[in-house]
Amino acid sequence: MFGSTIFKSVGLATLTPIRTFSQSMNISARNTNDKYYKILKYVKPVKDTSGYKAGDVIHKGLRIPLKSKQFPDYHFETMYFKRQNRGLFGGVQRKRSKTCSESGNKGLRVHLPNIQKSKLWSQTLSKAIQTTVSTKVLKTITKEGGLDNYLTKEKPGRVKTLGLKGWQLRYQVLKQMEHNELPQVPLENGQVQQVYHVHQDGKRITVGKYKLLKDLFPLVARDSYTFVSPTQFNRNHRFLTIGEIVDKLQQYDYDFAQVTV
């Protein structure tokens, strides 16, 4: 075992210590089962603030953003080779090697991945997305059958290698797919009315979030003891979902006949 010493006798009075090789040493210390260890080793730390509520004590070092988040937190935003956060790189990294001359002088060399500018068509968003993409990802998109299938795949390896740009595109595609699954109600004049939200009690809301906030503002300002400015109202209500806004409108006996079918 490691640390044991064997004394070899040389002549009659000389003892030379010889250290044996340890069989318990970890020969492959860098060996890992995760092939994306380079991405996971240099990722941006994300602090979960979902458990905090209004009135809780804020711990030291916790930063609360002034604006609400447009996209959910991405837990694999890399801090090494940050260019892959601005495109679809598929987890490819910058590599380094050494060149050796005939005289034995060595110099560092950088190998950059093959990155191209491309326009990728999204069937769900119905538009072309212009971004930088690696040739490896282009082949994968062709194999998956389109950009939407590449972004919405649920395997952990795909989520880890999407990058920040791919994570945001994935969120937009999933939200649009959720919107497309909402029903459409035919009207008497032959037209079709799009439903934007189906509430728990069965109300089918046919207007968007901003129209509901516009109707909620005068009701909140009327029942407030102090003056409520539009800026203050937006700061306190713009992060609410459509379902939460409908719940608040029900507290003011709002007439939903003009926004439902």
C-alpha cells in the first residue's frame, strides 16, 4: 500500500529505502461519466429566489432585479468560451494544442470550432431566426427534422448543450406551442375567435394580458386610499399571469361578458 517502505540491503551496513508503487492510487483522476464535464465545470451559479415572498427578510448578498425576468433561469450558462451563449454551438469548446518546431521549440495553438451565420426556420414561431450556429448543430437539426424538434427535445444532454440562446428560443417555442393548443371558437358571422386563456371556472378569455391590466387599473385606483400612478400599478401587477389577473377582477365584480365567449 501507499506509504510502505522496503529496505534493500547493499553490502553489510547500508540500507537503501525503496518506495513501492501504491495499488490504491487513482490512476484516472480526471475520469468522469459525464461527457459534458467541461460545460458543467464552468457554469454560472444561479440563486433560487422562488421561495421568497413579500415581507420576508432579504439575506445579505441577495440581488433582486428591478425588472421581471423574461425567461426562466438557465442552470448551464457557461463561463468558459462565452461565445456559445450567443448562438447554437451544441457544447463545442475552444481547444488548445502545442506546435513543435524542428529545433524543439513549442508554442501554443488555438483550435476554434466551425461556426457559421445561418437563418433557421421555426415552424412554430413562423419566422426565420438568424443566429450563429456550429456545423455540428446544423447536422443535428437536419437529423431531428427541424429547429423546433431540436430545441424541444427533453434529454438532459440536449438541455446542457443548448446554451443561453438556445434556452431562450426553447422557451419561446414552448410558449407558442401552448398558445396554439388553445381552442378557437366560431362566431355567428362566420369568423373565428381565438381564446387566450381558459380559467379554472370555465371562462374563455379572448383578450391578452395587457387588455386585462388596462381594465384592472381603474378598479385598483378607485379602491386605494392613496394615489396610484400607472408606473406604480405596473410595478406591482405586470408580473401576474392571466389567471391571477382574472382572480383579481372577480374581486371587483368585473363584467367578463366583453372579454369572454
